[in-house]
Amino acid sequence: MKKRFSVLLFLVLAAPHPALAMHIAEGLLPLEVAVFWGALTLPFLAFGIYSITRKKKESPNYMPLLGIFGAAVFVFSCLPIPIPGVGATAHPAGTGFSAIMIGPFPTVVVAFISLLLQGMFLAHGGLTTLGANTFSMGVMGAFAGFFAFKFSRLFRFNLFWSGFMAGMFANFFTYLGTSFALASGLHGTEPFLSEVAALFALLAPYTVALALLEGAITGGILVYVNKNRPDILRKMRILPPREVETK
Amino acid sequence: MKILSSLGSFLLLSALSPAAFAQEKWKGVDESIIEKFAQDRGRISTEPFISVEGDMLLFLFALAGAIGGFIVGYYWHKLFVSGKKEQDK
């Protein structure tokens, strides 16, 4: 089973399709708006770098986790998923599982690096819109996923469903963030919130399908980690010691 | 594991389905919604920093997927295969 899954995963990851999805393309935001989103993202990025150096010293497992989930965020955000019924493709973000496993602030760094590489070499997103895209995918996606997980645990959801909520909310809020960023630059004389609502209403059909998929993947990953390396969940303080291996 | 395997199959079938290759029909959300939304408000996207097109873009996406997949697999093995064996000892 493991071999079959590995082969499937490899084929999916290596399947070459240019990903055209939710990132805001180069030049779509006026310069002052692009700078605003960049400045808003900067403190999260700085604290993310600090957080990575601190966690790296605390746990020897942190760097491999950062490697797995950092690369997974990059690959996921390059992977266009055809959405049946709407005839278009969109990609998951992966920031939900990343925020749980490596922390929300480090996820901002991971999202920034992924978006920088995509903006530079893959004609996906852009450099002037890097701040806005990082804010929607890295900040809004990661923190929404992280808090959705924490709240779900508080309400005694099991591990799979807590992960499911995290993945779902991370995806949902990433698209909401994109709507905020784009509307902030283009609303003109129209009311800002009505433009956000108009764009998000257009994105909603994609969000629903993707959020469900991302929720299931996030929940599945957490269950897998709990089955195979429950000590990681304990050491990284993802679950309290009494709950590890009992889910 | 069964859930992950089923999801893998779904992703594979979606990604490799003939419909997914029909460029006109299966546009990305950024093109079909975000850029259209901006265009309706008088804003069009500019050329990316490095403009890559055609098969070169396919090549770069394949390369990025392969490198990303390798890194995920390498560290996954380190934590969940050899790391698990060490933990079980």
C-alpha cells in the first residue's frame, strides 16, 4: 500500500502542468497598494525567520519537518486541480497542514519562498504582487488553518476532523485574502467590501471543492503522523502528551 | 492510509485526465476570474519578471515538481521510515 501511494504521489508531483491559479499576477495591483501589502507582510516574515531559528535549536526533528512541509507547500501551490462542474483549475495552498506541523509564522516564510520562486521562474504570481500573495496564502491561510485546528481541538473534534477544519479554513481564507488584496487596489469609487464580496462570490465555487480536498489531505496527514511518529506531535506541542497515540 | 491513497488516485486522475489538457476549457482561476475581474476595472497584468512560455514553462514546472517531490520524499523517509525504525529500537 505504501509503495502504491508513493508511486501515485510521485506521478502527481511530477505531472508537468503550468499552474494558473489564484495568485495575483504581475502588475494587477497599483504600486502603492502592492507596497502596502508588502509592508503588512514584513513583520510576519521577520518573526517567521526568528521562529524557525528558535525551533531549530529546540528540536532536532524540526528541520526535516520544515523540509517536508516547506517543499509540500511549494509543490501544492504549483498543482492545478481541475474542478469538475466549473471547467477551470485552481490549486490548493498547503498552508493548513504546514501551520499545524511547523507553526504559522514559519509557514509565512515558506509561502514567501514558494511564491518568490513561482513569481520569478514559473510566471505564476509576480514580484510586485509578492507581498499581497504572501499575505493571502502565508498569513491569512496559515493563521486561519492554525486557529481552526486549535478551536476544533477545543471543541473536542478528533484529530482527522481538526485537521480537516484546518485545511478547509486555510484554503477558504487564502481565497478570501486574495479577494481583499485585489479589491483594495481596484475598488475605485465602489465600496471596498462590496468589491471583496463580488470577487469572493466568483471564487466561491472553486473554494468549496478545493477546501474539501485540502481538508481531507490535512486530516489524513495528521492521522498518518499520529500513527507513525506520535512523538513528533508531542515534542512539537501539536497535541498534549495525554492525547498522543490515543486518537 | 486508504484515504491518502484514494486522494492520490483522485489527484492523479484529475491531473492526467484528457480534459485537464484542454487549455481553452480548463483555464486557471487567475486567468478566468482574477485577471478578468481586474480587466473589467481597467487593470491588465504585465509581463512576468522572467517571461517563460510554451514547453519551457512545462519543463520548469516538471523540474519544480520533481525537486519539490524529492525533498518531500527525502525528509519523509528520514522522519517516518528510518526515524521510525530508530524510535522502535
